[in-house]
Amino acid sequence: MHRRDMLRLTAVAGAAGVLTLEPVTFAHAGAAGGPGHEETRKVTGRLPTGAPDFVHLPVEVPPGVREIAVSYTYDRPDVPPGTQGNACDIGIFDERGTQLGGEGFRGWSGGARTEFALSAERATPGYLAGPIGPGTWHVVLGPYTVAPQGMAYEVTVTLRYGPRGTTPRPVYPPQRAKGRGRAWYRGDNHLHSVHSDGRRTPAEIAAAARAAGLDWITTTEHNTTSAHGAWQGLWGPHPDGELLILTGEEITTRNGHVLALGTDPGVLVDWRYRARDGVFPRFARRVRAAGGLVVPAHPFATCVGCNWKFGFDDADLVEVWNGPYTPDDEMAVAAWDALLVAAVRGGNGRWLPAMGNSDAHREPQVVGLPQTVVLADDLSRPALLAALRAGRSWIAESSAVSLSFTTVDGRGGHAGIGDRLRAAPDAAVTARLEVSGVPKDCTASFITDQGRLFTAPLPAGGRLEWRTTPSYAAYVRAEVRKPDGAMVALTNPVFLGKG
């Protein structure tokens, strides 16, 4: 079945256009031989350079289907140096439709898999088990980049007939774990498993998190929620410590990635738009309505589509440190600091806290490098998200690093990370940093809205002090770096003055 010349360009409300192929049809179950029978159709075609972001292949599913299986291939011709070759994602939507933000989503594997299957009883990781209802389903291709020669593709769809079966009820992680009361809790909130493009299983991630000294993690697969119910038995009491597991998603658009952090289990946030479509605020509200936080991830990453293009007006935090510290993290820290300056200049009290996560996918990537350390009232989803939103947090390269950063004035006033010291403009303020567990020969710095005003080798005791006034420094934050400039620890600011 050749569909090369059977494309139509359609518009999706609020998003870029898509290419829609002519429908693939199958015989009805009775005519096809009934239970145990299967039918296969193949579709081939070629996409030109500049094809829309998504190609919809409608599949007319008759009654009596037990399972849908899909596989696909595409060519990878040689391209000139500096030119992007072919890369194509895949997923599927059921008979409820492909509307942006609609209910038809049944799975997405991006470019991590060449085949998948789903039925009521089970589904390939990245996909959601559930009834195979009759109607028009859509296999969705996402030609991420297309070579100058175009992209030749082949999609194979198989329907297997039989009893519908029963869908297991998902078991989601609890939203509270046994903690230490009001304390500093360590978390890694950007992780990938076999449910998207990672190589680790959820069990392996949980073991790595405990080994890294973490108190909580967030599962954030690319454009799917299939991992939300995959953690049964991996939380709670354990010889290596209690572990809280939050659910979320890495919303992976063509104009940047954003973490939906701590959203309600089972809630999907759509990704099929670009910045020019003007719909991101709608989906940021969707994240918050589901109880989560909006966190642009690795905003200066160099991979195709990874640069953050949506601005920060709808963000709750920003991920400034992603995995081992690199030049794009340095750019993110500098851009974040500029946002802090803009916040104090605007005087509206709204500022954007920073966080760090590993974005670990596979060995040897280290879970917990870096990690965000949060002062929360307890080890629970509400308490942790509230503390992150307030900026009561700092970032460390590992659990070996401990840090305390406070400011005090001469009248007994004091404030910690994320808070405000309400001192008079000319009041003497002392910033105090205490660090342990860092590599040798590190330096520590105090940074304000004017820049890096004090840097010194970290003494043997790990303690440094620096004095300023609110009129001279609207905020002060601390960094600890290795001799090569790589970050070891980074705090959110303490604000100075009446505000």
C-alpha cells in the first residue's frame, strides 16, 4: 500500500499543521476468521525536507481486536558534514482522537523503539494498556530531522483478534514517606528509564537513588506517563532507607524540554507544539492544575530541539545544572542570575529558583549527579514542591557535600536560602558559608546582583564570611567550584533589604 502521493496537509487548532495519510483499513473480525486471527498492512512513503512535525496514519480498527502491534523503519542516507540526517519518532493515539491536549493518547516511544504493541492486559514500555476500541486510531510519526534526500519510511500495522481482556488497575507511588520532620531532603527530579529512552529499569533507578543517598526522585519520561505505575514495591521502607517517588513527565517539544515535576499520577501534558504556536501557557496551567511545577530543563543544551525557546514567564523553577557540569550549564547559571537581577529590578517579589538534576539515562551516567537539596517540612509531595517553589534549596554534586548558607545583621536578624533578611539599606550584613565533603583545592564565591564580589580558597574548616549591606547587594548567593571551574555546590539566593 503506497501512500507516497496520498497526503493531505491539515491544521490542528493551536498547533503546527500535520500531514495526514489516507486511512489503512482491515476486514471485520468475523470476515477475517475470528479470534486468533491477525491481519497486517504495510504503508510506505517518503517525506521531504521541511515536512511538518507530525505525520498521522489513520488506522480503521474494526470490532473484536485484542491487540495492536506496530513497527517502522526509515532510511538513513549519508549527509554532508554539518547537516542533520534522518531521525523519526513514533507513537499512537486511540479512537478518541489526536486533538491537542485530548484524551486519545496511548503511547509514545520517540526514537527509542522500532516496534511496540498494546492490548487491554499489557503494553510495551512507553505505551498504556487498555481496551482496543473500534474506530479510527492514528499511528503518529514525528520526523524530527529530515535529510536533504528526504526520508523514506515504512510502517507495519498488525491487528490481532480475540477476547478483549482486563486492564490491570495501576498502582501509583504514595505521596508521602517516613521522613525526619522539617529537614533537608535530597532529590533527583529528572530521570529516564526503559519507559522512554533510558536503559535502566525502575528497580535499577530506585537502587541507584538509594546508593546516591537520595530521599526522593521524580520519574520524568519523554512524552508519556507509562512509568507512573511501574514502581510498585520500590518505595517505602528499605534497608538502604526510605524513598519517595514522585510522578512527572519531560515534555519534549521541538523548541525545548520542560519538566512537569510532581504532577498527579496518570496525567499527561501534551508536547505537540512549538513556541510560535502560542499555546505553551495553556499547558503550563495544565501542569499546575495537576499539582506540579513547570521547570525548563537544560535550557542551553546543544542537542536538536533542546534549547529552551518559550521564555520563563510561565516557569516555576529552572534547571541550571544537568548532569556533569559543562559549558551549557555555565550559560544556564549566567542566564538564571540575569533573571534574578531582573526580578529585584522589577520589585514584584517574583523570582525563579534554580535546581539541578542528573538527567541520567543509562550507565555510566550517575543518578544524583547533581541533586537538589530542599528544606521541607516533611518528606511528602506537597512539602517538597512547596519548598522548591519557595527556593529553599541548593544544588550539590553528590550526597557527600554538605552546606549551610545564612545571612545575619547586627540586630539579631537572620535569613537562610530562599528567604529575605529585612535589614535597613545601610545595615551591616554578614553572609556565612559552611561547607564539607568537597574535593581539595576548591574555591568559594559570593555573588550578588552586581556580580562575583568575593572569591577565596575554601579553608580547611570549610567556613567563609563576607560582609555587605542591602544597599550594595540586593541578594547574595554562594558557589563552590573545583580548580577547573566545575561546580561542586550552588545555592539559591538570600535577598537583602525591605523588598
